[in-house]
Amino acid sequence: MIKLNTDGSVGNSTAGMGGIFRDCGGEVLMAYAGPLYSCNVIKAELMGLKKGLDICLERGYINVNIEVDVMLLIQIVENNILLHPQFFYLLKKIRMAMSGINCSFKTS
């Protein structure tokens, strides 16, 4: 079982996302981070999650515990809550990636 922690961050004129993969013993397998265009924090969180899911698929990680720090993110992804139409395609890509992975969510 792999654990994935994802996060997004937004400042005054900057935004970014990232995540870290750990094995069942807590050892770091890999980490990722990247800048984003100016956006709100939910989009930054969603982008961090999407990148992590893409890496899961690329590396063959199929049993993954995903930990995020925003409960609303879980509700948006699992319950089809759409806060803004701009997230429609991003959520579609996230859900498509999740369909190829046995994953569970929790908040940190």
C-alpha cells in the first residue's frame, strides 16, 4: 500500500502544488512540486491531486491511500460537488485517473 499526501498553496501572486509518496513503512518513494498560474486554493489542491494520480498511473501504484488537508476537496471529488464550472474538466480527469486506482481518501 502506498500513501500519497497532496497539497496546494496560494499566495498573493504565486501558487503551487505538490505531493509526496511513501511506502507502508513511511519511507519516501518520491516527491513532486510545481508552480501554478494564479488560481484559488481549491484549484491548487485539485491540481496537486491530479498530478499525484497521474504519477500513480505512470508508476503502477494501484493501491493508494490519499491524504489531503482540505475536507472540501474530498467532498468535491467523491460527491460530484461542482463549485465552479472551471473545475469541470479537471474533476473529470481526476475521476478518470481514480477509476484505474484502488484509492481511499482521508484528511490530515
